[in-house]
Amino acid sequence: MAILEILTLPDPRLSKKARPVTEVDAIQPLIEDMLETMYEAPGIGLAASQVDRHIQLIVMDLSEHKD
């Protein structure tokens, strides 16, 4: 797994339109990287567009123990 760069405003890449996800299996590695990035940030959610992957995907963890 890898920590991804999180884009912040005013980065113009954040304005790109996200496309629908068509195959969940194909994005499993991205999901794992996004979760690792979110925990490192730290945060409770992260959208794929924030890591320069413009698909309609968000990861969230609202648990008390980040599990």
C-alpha cells in the first residue's frame, strides 16, 4: 500500500469531473491506498478526486478506533 498525495485548493485538478465506477474489483488497490492515506492524514473520509483519481469513489471510517 502507498500514501497518496492529497490535493488541496486551489489545485485545478480538483475541478475535474469524476466518472462513475464500472468495475469494483479493478479499484481495490486504490481503495486500500486511499484508506492508508486517510488514516495518515488523519481524517474520517477521502474522495478519489482529492488524490487525483477522478472517479466517483469515497472512503470513510466513522468508527471510534479507526477499524
